[in-house]
Amino acid sequence: MKSMQDEEKGRWFVYFVTITIGLAFSITLLSITWNNALERNKKEFTLESFSLRESVARNVRSAHNVTNNFTAFFKASPELNENQFSVFTKTLLLQHEFIEGAIYFPALERSANPINDSEVMMPAFYQAMREEHHVQEGLKLYRGIYNDGLANTLSTGDVLTLAGEGSEFEGKKYWMFKVLDVEQSNSDSHEKTSEKVNQALIGVLVDSAKLFGTSVTSTGLALTIFSNASSLSARQLLYQRESMEADSGWAVALLEEEGMTQFPSYSIKLNVKKELAWQEVDKELVFNALLIGVGVTLLIIALVRAKDQQSRELKERNIVIERQVSEQTKELALTRDQALEASRVKSEFLASMSHEIRTPLNAIIGMSGLLEETPLNTEQKNYISVFKKAGDTLLSLVNDILDLSKIEAQQLELENISFNLLETIEESVEIYALKAAENEVELLCHVDEELNIYRLGDPARLRQIILNLISNALKFTEQGEVVVRVNADPDDKNGSTLVFSVSDSGIGIPAEKLESIFASFTQVDSSTTRKYGGTGLGLTISRSLSELMEGRIWVESEEGIGSKFCFTAKLEEEMPDEKQAANNTSLSDSKVLIIDDNAVCREILKTKLLANGAIVHEAAIAEDVYALFKNSNEDAKPNIVLVDFKMPKMNGFEFIEDLQTRGINTKLIMMLGAADLNHNMSRIKEAGIDAYLLKPIKRNELIQQLESIQSGDMPEKSTGTKKHSERDDVKPLRILLVEDNPDNRLLIKAYLKKLPYDLDEAENGQIAVDKFRDSKFDLVLMDVQMPVMDGHEATRTIRAWESDNDKVNTPIISLTAHAFKEEIDRCLEAGCNSHLSKPVKKATLISTIQEYTGASQS
Ligand code: ADP
């Protein structure tokens, strides 16, 4: 509120300053132009008054001269009669317009008694007037002179001006007098002698107005003429004319000039005044200046106002925008909360749905597996395999849909743990070894030897993509091979991005479908499902996962030739520790011959061996091998032969026999698939083969096998995966099975039936805790969702009891229906050692039990 007031004040202050500046500017401009205009008028006035003064001075001088002439005239003819006077005066009047008349007093003598109007007897005098009625004025003057004794105050030669005060001349006409001595030689009076000198007075009546002649042109002038005589104390006003323009309007200046005309005994002063009227000033410039000033002021005000208006509008707009933004933010926050809530609800729904579907599935798949192991006729076996397959499909569908929902809900978080890339890839490939062998398709794997195999990332999700691609490749390939390769991405200089590829020699994909197969539920054609099964979700999930790993997925394919699916993933390198680094070995003494009809297989093996320093020969057919042994000298002859079991003309065993009959003696390693191994175990022993390798061949197994053959330190002639068979040498265990669902309890019991395990059952967590306290168990299988007390709670209680009683922790394996990472984490937090996700597979269950209870060997 305060700031609003301050703002208002500030605004008014700006206006005030603007107006002040505008006014100051206007006033300055106005005063400059006004002064200029006045100056011009003053100059005009000065010029005019000068010419006026000049003309008055000239005429006054003429009047003075007239009196002098008069004087001279009277002096020359002292016995002047009236006639002569009148002739002389008339001439004078004709010559000088401004002279109105003349008067002559022959004897200026003061009478003892004042003369009054009625008295006729007066000393003689002459007068001549231009206008007859002025004669009376002359008489009046004559009387005045006698009565006032003026004559006595004058001395000879004095010139005196006398305004016609109290007469009709007042302010219009004045007299000019001069006293002169006149000798009277023939006086009538006997007392007077001819020597007597009389004082005579001559006077000239001057019309003041006419003194100016025609030079008064301009209006509004006030004219005044004064006279100053040495004989008179005060100055006399001889003429006065007020400003002619009575209604001249507003006076803006008073102009005044004075001029003086000096004579021996008096002076005449002319005063010219003028009140300069507003109308007379040249206003155009002033008005222009005023206009400019006002215009500029208004312009500045307008600018300030526009600026003010603009800033106010901006402020208002800002307020509106701020309000809108805050409303939108609120809405967004609300929407986000709703979305989060929706996604939470969705994932909760998915979790419980997953549990609901997996629990019966668990029973279906498990039971069908068990049923398969009972004596059945062919028809029954077919039926069982159908619903087992359906169960598997349903399970993978549930898993896929769960994954996809999690990805879409952006809930899928990748792990970032250190893992062994080589192991992850080789194990993934191994999963499909059997299937590949069944299909008679060669499944090969090669991780670039140069790659650092110690990486950071999410191995489980990486495996998921690889498995999906291999599964597809095997599904769509009837013959030939499926090759998995891992290389460094040449575009990434850091070496953290890897390119994975799964190529096959299958049916291929039409060019127009290459993009669309990555969309959800999309297959190349609708008959695919019927023929090959699948849901059309695998590639969608793979794409999302590779994108989560900052990579991308793409496919190159040609119909009838095969497809190559590639994806990239960013997996940071981790420095190998010393033990791992020491694993690098050298096969520098090995001269290895590879015999395999499959060129890709030969090529991969060769690369692996070369990278480890071996000398490598290869052959596709037996003939080449014989030639090699025959032609090379002893040193160059191969000392180890790697033979593929499956070859077109003769199989591995036949070839070895042939070799042996030809007397070629060398170390022999057979390469064969797990399925072939089972049927040929006895043959391997008989044939005198030094070792065998299960396909797809793992890098480390190959190297180790060759190393031990080379060093003569022969391991057991069986490598490959350890099989958890139900053997007698399994350690007997006491297991507590905690599970509320009787079907699932039955299933687990069935799985473990043939093993020397003593199973005790508990229907909920509470019973489990009680049983655990009462007797000793080697392991606990703990379901999570149970009535009374759930698995988490039961595990926590058991762990607390153990620590209170100083007991060693018994392994607890949780059985979760939820495949979510959060759920697994919750189990581990509660104190479980590991977890198994339902539906539990028999083999996984057994191997996990054995893993956590020590080796299976007693
Ligand atoms: P699914 O395999 O479950 O149908 P996918 O998303 O994994 O779903 O694959 C989508 C489709 O892409 C498949 O149905 C198939 O038509 C095609 N496809 C995938 N991999 C290959 C392959 N290696 N060769 C030929 N076609 C393939």
C-alpha cells in the first residue's frame, strides 16, 4: 500500500518536473522574443521622437529669431505707428504659420493704480492677431502685465515665454516676450526729455501645436513643452497633449524621450511620451514562441504520460501474467499430484494384479511340470505340454505388460551396479543354448576382446534386452546361426557406449515394417502369432530399456536372408581390481587348429584365440586338416585340435577316429551342445578325447581348457554348466516352509520331494515365528503376503529373536509375487538373504537353497 502511494507521489513529481522544465523553456523563449519585439518598437519611437524634437527646436528657434527681428525692427524705428506695426506683423504672420499674432507695448511702466477692465485709459499698445477674437486676450495680457508688475521684473534684453494660463490659450499657445529699451525723442509730456529711455515690450503669440508642423504621425504620443526662464523661478507648461488614443488598450511599456533647445535667457524642453500598447507590439514572433514553448511542453508531457501509461500497462499486464502463472502453477501442481496419485494407484493395482495372476500361474506351471514327470500316455503328454506352454506364455505376457506399464508410468528405475559384461552376455546366451540346439541352429557369442568387461549399469535389464532379441532370432530362424556380438561404439570416444547386435539367418523383415515392429503389440503380420506366438511387446520394451540406458535400437534386415538387431547402451567402465586383471592369460605356446563347417563359428573362435596369443589354423573339412598335418614341419603342426561335433559329412567322433587311424597324434577338444553331450557322454570317454567344451563356448572356459591342456594339468574331463541333479550326495536339510496357500505348499513340497529335505510347514508368519523358536532349521522359505502376520514382519521378528539369543542368522528366502525392485528391497531390508519371484522354477529353487546352505556336497 505504501509503495503504491510512493509510486503515485513519484509520478506526480515527474509530471511536476516536466511541467516546470516546459514552463521555464516557454518563459525563456517568450521573454527573448518579447524583448526583441519591444526593442524594435523602442527604436521606432526613438527615431520618431528625434524627428519631432528636431522640428520643434527648429520652429522654436524661428520664433526666437522673429522676436529678435522684431527687436531690430523696433530699435530701428522707435517712432513706430500702429500702421507700420500692423504691416510688419502681417508679413510675419504670412511667413510663420506657427505665429498667431504679435503685441507691442511702447512703454513698460508700472502704473500707480491697477487698471481694471472698465478703465479705458491705458498706455498705448499695438496688437495684430491672426484671429480677431484673440484681441481680447491681448488686452487681458496687457492689463495683467501692468497689474502684476511683471514689467518691473524684466530687464532689457530678456526674453520671456509666458503660457496663456487662465486664458483660452492655456496649454495651446504661449507668448514670447522681449524687453527692449526705446529712446523717445519727441515726447508729448514736458517732464520727459528726449534722452529718456523707455522700456518697450514686444510679444509674439506662438501656437504650440503648430510648432510640431506635420511631423507628428504616430498615434498615442503624449507631448509636453516646458519653458525655463532665468527670470522665473518655476518652469512653465507651454503645451500639453495627452495621448490621443484614449482607448489604446493594455500598455506594455512606457517610452519616453526628452529634448532641450537652449537660448541665452531661457530654454525650451520637449517631452515625448508614449505608452506602448499591447496591440502595437509585433506579436507574431511572440505568439510563435509561445506556441513553440507550449507545444514543446505539451510534447514533453505527452511523452512522459505515454511512458507512464506504458509502464502502468506493463505493470498491469505483469500482474495479470503473474496471476495467470501462479494459477497455472497451482493447476499444474494439482495435475502433477493427481498424476502421481494416479500412477501410484496404477502401480499398486499392477502389483496386486501381478500377485493375483502369478499365484494361480505358479500352481499351474509347477503342477504341469510335476505332472509331466508322472507316467503318461502320448495324448496326455500333448495336453500337458499345451497348457504348460500356455502358462509360460501367460507368464511372459504378464511380465511384459508389467514392464511396459512401469516404463510408461516412468517408474522403472535402472540400477547402477558393477557387473561383468562378459559373464552377463555369455550367461544370457547360455539360457538359449538348448533351444538353439533343438532347432539345430548355431548360437554364437562374441564379446570384443579389447573391451573392458568391468562395467557399471543394470545387468538384469541388459540381459532382458539380449534375451528378447535372441528369443526372437531363434523364433524366426530355421537354419544357420544366431550371433550375439558386443563391440565398442566407434562414435563414443570415452568407450562407455557399447553396441550390441543379434544377427540371424532367419526369415527377415520386409523393409516397410522395419520401423513399426518397435511399436507396442505390432508384429510383421497377424499370422505371426499363430505360427510363432509372441505378443508384440518385446521390442517395445527393448527400445524403452535401451533408451533408458542412453542408447537406441534399430534393425537391418533383408527378407529371406536374415535380420540384425542392434542397440547401444551407455555402460561406464569400471577399473578392474588386481585379481581380475591377473585373469588375463597367454596361450603363446598353443598352436590350435579349429575344425568347424560353420565359418562364423571358426572366425569367432579364432579371434578369441589370437587375442590370447595362440597360433591358429582353421579348416572346414577333413581334407584340409590332413594336408596341414602332412605339409607342415613338426614345429608348425598344431598341438591342439578343436573339433565341432556337428559337421555335415562326418561328425566330430568320426573325424577323430579317422585322424587317429591316420596316425595323427594331437590333443583333442570336442565342441558340442548340451543336448548332444547327454547322448554322447560315454563316447567321449571312449574316444580318448582330452576335453570337451559346451556350446556356446565361453571365453574363459576356452582359455582355461587350453591352458590346462598346454600345461598337462588336466582337469576332470567335464566342464560346462554345473547341473543340480537330484543326487544322493546332497546335504540333508531341515527347512521351514511358510506359505498360506495350500496349493503352493504342495508345489514346493513336490519340487523338493526327491531331496533329503525335511519340510516343516507354517500357514502364517506368527506360526512360523513360534516354530522357529521351538526347533532348529537350516533354512526358511518365507511367503510375503499372508494373514495374521506377513512375511516381512515374521522375518524381522526372527532376526530380532536371533540377535537376542546370540544365534547365527538362519538363511531366509522370501517368495514374492511382486517382481518389483521395491518389493525385493523391502524383503532384503526386513532381513531376508535372498528372494525368489513367483512362479518359482524347480531348478532355481533347488540351486538357491543349496547356495544359501553351503555346497551340495556333504
Ligand atoms: P513378439 O516377438 O513377442 O511378437 P516383438 O516385439 O519381440 O514381439 O517382435 C515384434 C515382431 O517383429 C515379431 O512379431 C516379428 O514379426 C518381428 N521380428 C522380431 N524379431 C525378428 C527377427 N529376428 N526376424 C524376423 N522378424 C522379427
